[in-house]
Amino acid sequence: MTIIAAMATDDQVYMACDTRTDYSGTGMYNDKGKIRALYTPDGEKILLAAAGNASILPTVLRAVKVSDTPDPSNIEAADEWASTIAEAITGALADANPTLIGPPDDNGASIAGCLLMAWRQHMWWVYTHTASRPASRVLAIGSGTEVALGSLHTAVALRVANPRYAVDLAVRLACRHATDCGVDARGPLIHTTIDPT
């Protein structure tokens, strides 16, 4: 199981994940995490995180290439750009063998899991063919989503000044209440869309 918690600030997104992975029922902790970076040719960093089928993230990273980025101050252009990437992700997951797109139901076909994407100060849920910006500046996916979102929304309401602390705590609390996700003594792995200088 996986828990990912993310919080956007005015200039970047902080994203944290648990470090437990289950192999045939045996829990193991690793330092790779469940968040990966995809870079554009000009060095722009895009964070991708996935919960659900473990093959989603490596498949996307191998198949999807991003050539340019929009003006980060233009929200409409950023949302259109994110949906273009979501379309490419949908194609890559549909082309995988076996496919990583679930069979259609009343709502159409869907990704065999959940994806979160962030670039600079923007973040989105990724669905088949589209990306959706959350109304708030927090997101969580995976096991314990409700606990993580509660923690993140509480941090916003209490004006917690340190977003790194907020996402760390959200993952730790979700791990206490969700089955098969967890962190060891190192704690959650935390990534940001802007590399520290």
C-alpha cells in the first residue's frame, strides 16, 4: 500500500511518501520511495507519484517525454499543459502489456491506480485523458487518504509555516491508521518541485 501527501506553496510543491513495500506479503522498507522526477530538456522538474498498481510509475517514466513547459504564472496554460501530459500518460498505460487501464464501467475506463503530478507551484490529480487541479492547495492519494487530508487541512487551518513538516506529519499519521503502509526510522521521503540550491 502507498500514501502520498502533497502541499503547494506560492513557489513549489512538497510531496511526501511512505517507504514500505510489500513483496508477497512481506513488508520491506526502501529508500527509493514512490515519488519520481521527470525532467524536461531544459531541466524543469516534474514530480510524479502513484498509488495502486506498482507498474504505473515505471511505465510512465519510460514512455512519457515532456518537451516544454508553460508560463508558470498562467494557471489556464498550466492546466492545459497538465492535461496534455495526462493524455500521454493514458496512452502509455493503455499501450502497456498487460494494460494498466481498467475495463470501462459506468464512468468509462480508468487508470489502475491513482496518479499525482506536480510542477513548480502547481499540482494535479491525473485521470484518464485529463488532469484536475484541487480546489485547495493539498492533495493525498493511496491508503489513509482521509487521515492525510485531515492532517494537511488542519495544518493549513492552523497556519503551519513549514510545509515539509506538514507533509511529513500527514504521511506518518496515515501510516498509523492504514494497513500495509509505513515508515521506518528515516521517516517519510520528501521531494520538492524545486531542487534546493
